[in-house]
Amino acid sequence: MDIVKELHSLLAKQPSAPFLFVGSGFSRRYIGLEDWDGLLERFCTGGKPYGYYKSSANQDTPTAARLLAEEFYNYWWSDNSFEEKRKQNQDRIINKTSPLRLEISEYLAGISAEATPLAEYNHELEALAKCDVDGVITTNWDLLLERIFPSYKVYIGQKELLFSNPLSIAEIYKIHGCCSDPQSLILTDGDYADYNERNAYLAAKLITIFVEHPVIFIGYSLTDPNIRALLKSVAACIGTENITKLQNNLIFLDRNEEASGPTIETAYLQFETTQIPAKVVKTKDFALAYQAIAMFERQMPAKVLRFCKERVFEIVKGTTPEKKIAVVDFESIEDPSSIEVVFGIGVASSLGQQGYVAISVDDLFEDLILNTKKYNAKHILEITLPALSSGVKFVPIYKHLRAVGIKTLDQYKISGLKCDRFMRKLSSEFTSNASLANLKKYENMGTAEFLLTASESEIFSLLPLLNNVRTKALGEYLNENFENIMSGKYKYQYRRIMAFYDWLKYGFEPQ
């Protein structure tokens, strides 16, 4: 099973980029951080072993954390080894749990800054850093995610998330607190009681994310009590009649790969009379999943989209922008707070050249096959195509070249256009995974007959290799089936065939 293709196909059907939901297993995997019990055991410096606190708490870790914190409080105030820290932090001690919070936070901040990723997983982190996800939700306290996504805005704690205006793009939600703010840590049973009281409000705040985005859980199991509690609250908010809206939106990464290799399976989270479906990706190598996530196409990076969305939100609230306008490259801006965002409203035919940056790959194919968009070919070649993400390789180009009078390769070379990555010279470049054995049975068949006879997988793998493909028959097939193609599971494979049609019909004349 090619889980990269299968997972990408699953994500490609979603209207928005993924969110990651990251748990403690993530930091254990990549920087060797202790689990919660192991972390608490590190601070049993008063003479009693951690087992004493855990057994006193009837094996409940948050209660054990409170008992440990209360005894650690006395030790911290009396032991000479903490004398300098007492001088520096005594104004931050607001209750008996504060010293333990301070020490845990200092330890995690150091680990986050200095820890080198475990060598066997370094390739996974490199793959993850290339993922332009809409955001991350995490219960972790460390700063590893901030290292991976340095440009994302961070919201710390449940309260900050509830009483702020997150934009659901290029953001990290640290719902259990962060070591950069020791008092924010959800550490003790008292913290959890307060957190659980607000869980329904948190679920309501996050409900749009769960319904509109695929959410990929990393470092959690299906049985994790924190995840189950939150998903139960989400289900309560949307109602049992809308549970199907979560279909294919919940995806868990599981390192317990089957003996037969990586698989994607369906599982169900049972809550009394409610079942929530979820996908489980079982693989030892999470880089495969990260590669599928990175294939999600967007016109602009998440950090740029968040910046624009933030500025529009400020305008809606009543912010008055300064009367200064300049066109600059976003990446060259050192202080983003110094600029404003301008947007306009108008009919499509009246929009300025800048509107061509927002044209999507799907728009280009619709224009090619249905001829409905009436685009300015010059703007498409000079603005739209260069702005597409580096992962896009198959788009209609020759129709627009022909429209501006470029009919030969020599004419293109002197045009100054920068569209080389979208150009193909041979029909075989429009296919992959072609089986020559399957091709043989169709070699004497006409285009129309082939399109009626062949399976979908054979069409997008074999069609460009057939002799004398007729553009009229292919154009009619693509026109009649366009809506099904663009909503089907083979949408991305069919892009090759539509780009082949563009090359076949409008390609360069022989010289």
C-alpha cells in the first residue's frame, strides 16, 4: 500500500489544510523527553520516591503532582541549593505549586532549546518542517513545536484561547499551558478540575477546526483520556445528527505498523450511544504521513495568509489604515506590523493584475476544459504561474502561450517568461506508473473507444502513450466528465491528462 498517495488523496478532498493535534508522545519520540510520570519523578528531591506520591494519589497522576508540589514547596524554600532561585523568583511564588512549576518550566525550556533530535527520526522532523499546516493544537509544555514552526503565533492556556480572537491559520494552541509561562501549566488535580469546567467552551471554540479541517493526531492513542474528553465535548456541541461531518477528518498516526507494512484503517471512538469515525495510519516512519501533508497545495504560505486575515479582521473591528501603499515582497518585510493590507471588491473582469495571484490550479483547468473564465493570457503567464507553489508541476500553459502569439520554442526562449517547470517535450512525460503490458491491448484502439473501454487508472496512466490521440475526442471526454473528475479521488492524476490535452492541442509547432 502506498500510504503517501492514499493519505494525500484523503487530505486533498478537504476544503482546508490540516491541523496537527500533538501530544506527549511527540516530544518523547523526537527529543527523548520523559512522560508525565517520569517528569515528576525527576523532581522528587525531598527524600521520598515518586511511588510514594503516586500510591498516595491512588495512581492518579494529577493528584500525585499536587502532593509532590506541596512537599517540594517546603524543600524549595529551605534547601541551600535553591537560594539563588529564591532571590530571583520569590515574587513569582503565588501558591504552594509555584516552585514545582518554575523548576519544571526551567528544565523544559532548556531541553527544548538544546536537545538534538534523535538521529533515527531527524528525517521525520525535516519532512514535518516542510508542512504548511493551518495550525497546531497541543497539550505539551515544551517548546519543540515553536522550533519547528517559528513563524506561527502561539496562544498559551485555555483562558487565552477562549478570550482571544484566533484566526485558525499559522497558530499554535497550547491548551495545557507552556513552560514559558509556569503558572499556565495544567499540572495538578485542581488545575484539571478548572480545565474540565471550561472543556465545553474550548470544544465550541475549536469546533470549526474539527469540522472544516482534517485533524492529524501525533503522540496520542485512541484511548487517551484527554483526547476522548475533548472529542466527546465536540460531539455534544455538533449533535449526533452531524457526526458524519467528522468522517475522514480525524486521523491518528500509530507507530505500531503491521507486519505486512504501512496501512490506513478505520476505527471508531465509542461514547455511550455515539460513535465517532477516525482513520488510523499505522507506520513506523511518520515521514510518509508528513510527505502526504506537505503535498497539500495552497497559493500562499500559512504565515502570509494569517497576516492578511489578521489585518482584515482589524479593519472589520474599526482599525483605520494609514494612507500609504507600496508593493513589496512579503519575505523582505522585517517588521510586518508596519504594513497594512488593502483589498478590493469588484466583478472578475474588472479586477486588477494583482487578482491573478489568487487564481488556483483548479481555476486554470476549468478555464482550459470549459472555457468559462476569459482570463488575460499575459497575466496568467507573468503573474499566476510563477506564483504557484513549487509542488505544482502540471498546469495548462500552452493555451496561454498560443494566445500571446508564442507558437515555437524559440519564441518562448526570447520571451523572458519563467514557466519552464510547467513545460513538457514528450507525451511520455505526462504519465507515471504505466504498464506497457496493459498498453499493448489498446495500441490499435481509437481515442474515443479507449476512453469508453479503459478504466480510470488506465486512462491517466496509458492515454499519453497511445498513438494518434485525437484532441477532439479527448476534449469532449474531459468536458463531459469535468465535474466528476474534479470531485473524484483521481483528481490529481487527471491533472496530468488535462495538461497533456493542453500540450496536444496548443503545443509548440515543429521547427
